[in-house]
Amino acid sequence: MHSVAKGKPAFFGMRCPIGVEAISGLVHSVASTAANAHELNTAADRLHGDERFIYGDAGGIGIVKRDDFQNCQTEFRIAVKTLANT
């Protein structure tokens, strides 16, 4: 495990990014990582190869630039980052 500081207290923990079937909602893969590891580091391991679409939150914006996805024929649908309230 690894510590992650958010504000004053430090949190120790792990993260479990998952791969889910879009239609059925069933989980087909789980990867357990340290809390400080980015979920894109395990993204290629969580795919089964028959995906037509890959959905993700704003943390996955750079996924198309990664070597594992350079020749991927899958369509990426990644959320955009929101602007902070000023």
C-alpha cells in the first residue's frame, strides 16, 4: 500500500479499477493497484479485445496517446474535464 495525502490527513490504501460490459453491467476484469498508481497504467490489461467502445472519466483523456492503444480500432468515449468554479 502507499500513502496518499489529500489536504492534512494522509490516507493509505489501494485502488481497484474495473472493466465492465456496457450492455449487461457485468464486471469482467479487476486490477488491484496502489492508491498512487494511475488507472490508465492497467487499462490495457482490463480489456478483453472485443470492445467496440471504451468509456472513461476525465482521468482517461490521454489514453489514445499510450503505446498500448496506438493501433486500437475501438472508439474512445472519454468525459471532458470541467472548469473549476472561479
